Amino acid sequence: MKTAVKKVLIIGATSAIASACARLWATEGSDFFLVARNVEKLQQTAADLKARGATNVTLHEMDANDIEAHPLMMGRCLTALGQIDIALIAHGTLPDQKACERDVHMALKEFANNCTSVIALLTVLAMQFETQRCGSLAIISSVAADRGRPSNYLYGSAKAAVSTYCEGLQARLFKVGVHVTTIKPGFVDTPMTQGLSLPAALLAQPAQVAQRIVKGIANKVPTLYAPGFWALIMLVIRSIPQPVFKRLNL
């Protein structure tokens, strides 16, 4: 019996984790609607996916912060795919915490990159999923969402808002047969983390994280830590009493 072709929408499709997920779906002959700001990188991603078995790949240039452009993107996506089986929101930036502490405009811009734009997209996507009453919606948040650490609390607060929004969205869309997965990666070896001093033992490769994400979406996991050991690490961090925690340099 022939398996139905998956219809996959990826926003932030040129990011390392999103590209690694797409490669796995491509081997199943999936159709893609890929969204990102950089057309050249989108074209490179599309060529790679076609070589790996993707059936059809449609590209769409968009800055996720351009909220007015979201409905147009959604319309073109539905024209290309007909229906969305999997939607993955994977765009974001890793801000300079110290710079954000000194510059309110930078702080708000980074918060918009990592939170406001995501919530805006989820609002549009949720309406579509509610209409079609099936499919999976996956959002990349972060382990940074679990507790406000002094080294990255601007980023962490943005991701925490996204995670909380997704928790409510899970309950809303579950009632119409749609699954929502909140993805919380730890340290991943991507261009976004280059130059950072990160412990090698905790640094995962995008392909490793992607395998866990694709499997987690298929298994309808509500909250997915990637790699899985981050669930234990963050349990410990959340358990540290506040009088002790505020004295730590995390």
C-alpha cells in the first residue's frame, strides 16, 4: 500500500535544525513549502531536498517579522500544498544579552524575532489547522525557556512566552484532532552558536536533534527536549532554590 505524501511547511527553512529535519522528510518523498529570508540559501536547500527524494519543493521569501506578510504566505502555501500535514516554525536569533541590557531597541527587536513573530505565525497557522482538523504543528522553543538565567534571560523570556502560548494551543487544537509539539533544543552546533564557549559533551549535531524531532512529531510528543538528557538537566536547574540560583553564574 502506497504511503500518502506528506505536505510540509517549514518557516525558517534554511536554519541548520530545520534543514536537517527536511532532509529526513525528503527521503519519504514529501512535498515542501519552504519559507526564509535568504532566497539563495532557499534554492540550495531545495536542490538538496530534491536530490534526497522530495517530490515537489516550493520556495517563498519572507521575513517572519513582517506580520502583514503572513496571510499571503499562508495563501500561497495552501495553493502549493492543498493541505498542511506538518508545519515547523524554526526561525529565530540568539541575541547578545549584554547588548540587549544596554539598548532597549535591540532588546525589543530580539524579543520580536524570537517571540512576537512566532505568536503571529501561530495565530494564522492555528486557524488553518482548526479548519482542516488534522495535522501536526511543531515549534522550536529552547531549554532557555525553562528558567531565567543571567546569561540569556532576554532570549529565555521570549522562548518562555512561546512555550506557554504553545501549551495553551495544544489544549485548543487537541479538541479538533491537531497535535502541537513544543521543541526544546539544548546546545546545538549551528551557525547561531558559533563562537560561543559551550561544553563539548553537551553539544549536539543538527542531524542528531533532527532525528529526535521528526520521531517526536510522528509520535505526537507534546514537549520534546533534544537531546533527551536536557529534560533531566533542566529539571535540576528548575529545582535550585531561588536564593541559591540568583548567586550562580549560569
